[in-house]
Amino acid sequence: MSDAGQWTEFAIRASSTALVVVFVAWIAARLGPTIGGVVIGLPIVLAPGFFFMLREHSVEFVVASASGAIHSLAATQIFLGAFVLSSTRLGAFGATACAIAAWCVLAIPLAFAPHDPLVGTGLFALTTFLARSIGGRFIDPNKPASSSTRWSLLVLRAVAAGILVGCVTFAATRLGASLAGTLLAFPIGFCVILLSLRLDHGAAIAGQTAHAGLVGVVSLAGFCLALALAGGVLSPWGAFGAALAASLAITIVLMVLAQRRRA
């Protein structure tokens, strides 16, 4: 890829992440954590990463990376569960650090394990169930009062997150298929979104968004599973389109269900 192409790729990944951080933080504060948690599941970070990966690597590499990403998303559920448990006890930065540590404990060993997509999906379902069940005991069911958004700080954090995502995902494809999938699914966006919500709106909204995000991540897992399975059947771009369609369909269903619960 030319230097111009590499910088374009970096800019798309960084800017898309920054936009997602700002949008989801605003949605969670204004429309409620449940809707914000569902919106987090849109593959706006993963999709560009795999798009450019398809342009540079073989289908086999992409399928292996997608399988690895599913295992990494299982660790993301532990990340979110750890944030829910520690948010009110350790503060914003402490809870984020605790969640990252929890992700590393599971994701690093899984990065070097065999990556069967169906096994990864089963592991993802298990961690989702455990995190939802345990985390639900630490969530205040009452709707917290929203506070004003500090836009200058939020945008600054979003830009920082975008640059970080651009660097990590740009390097991921140069580290081999297994590590590429693991790093592409690292919850950098979650880190900044939850940190911003915790600092600007308090532990209740941040914790509720993290808990709702456990459901939203199902859309990301659907994207990776569809890409991993369709990659061996369809054309590369057909598989990518099928993965996008699966993710969007899951997000729409989750959004409808969330709206019904709010009604």
C-alpha cells in the first residue's frame, strides 16, 4: 500500500472511532444507557479494520483474524463486567484500569490458543451470561439524573482514542492473524466512552451503559462470526457484506427490544 493509502486508512480508523466516542457518550447521557449500550455494538471500528485487512491480506488471514476477534470479544465482556463491579468503588481511572487488566488476563492467553469460530462463540456466550448475571447485581435500576456534557473534554478524549485506535489497528495486521484479531477487538472505544461517562455523568450512567454494552457487543460478535464462516464460502467482499448485514440486523433487533423495554 502506498504512503497516501496508509495515511488514508489511519485517518478513517481514527476519525470513525472519535465520532463513535462522541456519539455514544451523547446517546447514553441523553437517551439512556440502554440505547447507548446497543449503539456501541455497531462495527464502526472493526469494519474499517477488516475492510483494509481484506485489501492487504488473503481471505485465510482475514478468516483467522475474525476468529481471533471473537475470542477477544469474549474478553471484552469480562472487561465490561469488571468495569461495572469497580466503577463505584475505584473511581473513573481505577475502574478503567481494572477493566483493562481483566481483559488482559483472558485475552492474552486466548490470543495464543487455537481459534475455532464456533468455540469462540460458545466462550463469548458464556462470558456474556456470567457478566450480565453478576454485573446486574451491582446496577442501580433507577434512571440517574443526567448532567451537562463537557464537550471540549469529550472531544479531546475522542481524538486521543481515535489516534490510539488508528495506531493499534494499523499495527495489528503486521503482527500475524491471531494477534491481529485480538488487537482489532481490543475495547479502546469502550475505555474512552466509559471513562468519559464516569467523569462527566457519574458512576450510575457509566455502569448502566457498560452493563447494556454487554448486549450491544453481540452485534460485534455476529459481525466476526459471519465473516469467519462466510469467508470460506463467499467471495471476500461478499463475506464482508454478509458480516455487515448480520451486524446491522442484530443491532436493529436489539434497538427495537431496548425501545420496548423503555416504553
